[in-house]
Amino acid sequence: MNDNVMNDSQTIISWDDLIASLETAAAHPTDTAWNIFRYMQKNYKTMGSQQARTLLATYMKLPMERPSLIHSCMLGIAVKVSAEYQDFRLPQFLQLWGYDKNLRSEDMQKQKGKDGKMFLALKERVDRQLQSYMLHHQENGAGEIDGVKTMYGVKVFETAVGGKRRYFAKLVAADGMELPADSHLFPCKPWEIQGRLYDVSLRKSQQGNYRAEEIVASKRTLEDVFPTIVGYVEGVDEGHGHYHVYDPLSRHFVAEKPRMMLKTGDFVMFAPIIPAEDRFKSAAVIKVMPHDAGLETFGMYTANVSYVNKADGFFRYRITSPIAATPEGIVTEEGFASLVNVSDNALRCSLSVGDTVRLLLFLKRGKDGPKRNHVAEVLAGV
């Protein structure tokens, strides 16, 4: 439906003329309806939310044929009012209007302008604005919205576009969807994007590719969106702000510049951020756990000491408890561990063949490629 409909041969009336038309609306409801449309079409951006809502409510009280051209025109105006004024309750208006049973067949089709340019169908414009409305009016972050995904801001990167430097953010959803988004779409500065949740309105191109249309800060929590798991901070790359985290399945994650203080040896509760294609897995840290609770949740292996070399600072072990399967490789029954990782000094000095110990163990990739047993902590056996 073209914005200039019914305007070629009609004069846009003044506010005084509209008031006069409204006062005698019972005698000519159709003319009054068109007068409301023409006046709003010209002035909806400047009249303010209250007047726009009042005129739309007045129109809805007129005894108009539905479906009809004027009814569709007023729906188009309501879409514009919703985009202009956040307090306009679009879903309630659509219910009163009779959406979408009162749409005409023309309202389902794209429209061609005088210059040959194609415009979205009225139904497409309504559905897009309704999605935008729902994106901005979520109650307590509960539930899912069609066409909207809650995504985590993994990192921000700078790139050159048309000779200018621009910032983009990498977003990842719980189902693995990856999406780059221009930093201008975010409700914060580029350096504030990383490590937060966002609700992202999506558009799909004719080629089947998704892009971000609108982005707002999500009211949901990481725990609402992503599964959480306990992890062990195995090491820190202070130069890059990378904290290397392993989970009980020996999966390797990186917490990049987390919003809380972490150190090697900490246990953390985190949300695994796993893209569908990118091999780089991120850890969205939620909290640091007490060490004992972390050990219990992460899980330890029971093993017997089969050899000790205190001069070179290592010992050999054989796992006696059940060995869990991992998607990262195979935990071997036998292996070596450094005495440095025996947390109790007395145990380190007295450790001998035949002793029972508990091992905090996961698979870690060596410089040659394969993942092998890695013992991060050794405790006395129960």
C-alpha cells in the first residue's frame, strides 16, 4: 500500500477541519475516517503519542466496513505510530483492528511505487513492527519471541569497510548460531558489548543468510539461556586476558577478559558458548565456586601410586575408579603426574608406591597435537 494513496486528488485537511469532521462523524463516518488518515499521515511524527493514540481510538469507533481500503490504510498508520512512539500498544491495537483476518488480498502482496521500486507488503510491515515491539517490551525476559534470538557477545573486532574502520561483534546463541553484528546496533559502546546477553531481531536474506536487524539488552540471565557447568581454570594468558578453562568432559574453553577476578586453580560455574562452526569455544563465567565444592562437582579419579621419583619430581599412577568417556579423546588408565601438583606438603614428602590418591584429571593437548591425561591436583585418597 503506497503512502500516497488517496492523496493525489484530496487536500490534506488542517487540525480545525479535522475537529469539524469529527464533530459530525455520525453523518459521514467514511469521510471522517479518511480525514483522520490524511491528517495522521502528514503529522504522526509531530503530533505526539497521546494525540496519535486518541485519533486511532476514534477511528476504531467509527462504523467502517472491514476489510476495506481505509481499514488497511489505518493499519499502516498504526505501524508507523508504533515505530515512532514506544508507549503505543501495538498488540492491543491489532486485536481491536482484527488482525490478520481483516487483511485484504492486496495487503499480502508487495507493492510497486511509481518509480518501479518494490515495497514490503502491509502484512510484512506489520509483522516486522510487531516483532520489534515485542523485542522492546518483554516482561521480565520470560519466553521466546518468533524471529528473535538471545545471543551472547563473545568478542568485538575492528575491520575496514569502505576505507573506514568499523567495529563488529561476534554473537553466539545457545543453539550454536553465529552472527556478526555492527556495533552501532547495540545499546552500549563497542567496548561494553563483550560478555553480555542481547536479544537480537533477525532478518533472513533471499540467499538464506541471517543478519541482525535490531538489538536490545536482554533481561534474561545466562542460566536462562545456556546450560551451565563447572570448570577448572588451568592457566592464564595475561597478555591477551585469556583464562583457559576445562570442564569434566575435557573440553577446552577460553574466558576472555572476564568481569570477575580469576586465577589458576579456581573452579568456576560457567556457561559454555559453543559456535556451530567456529572451533573457538568461550566460557561465560557466572561465579567462582568454593574449592571443595568445585572438586566435588567436577569429579576426581581414584588411583594407586605405582612409582615415585622424588629426585625428578614425578610419580606414576594407575586409575582404579571408573573412567568416563569424553568427546575429546580417551583417558588412559596409567599416566604420570608432577609432585608439584600434590597440594598437601606432608603428602608430597611421604608419597610412596601403593598409596591411594585422588586425581583432578582431564585431557589436555600437547605440543605434538593429541590430548593426553593431565593431572592438575593430587589429594590423599579417602
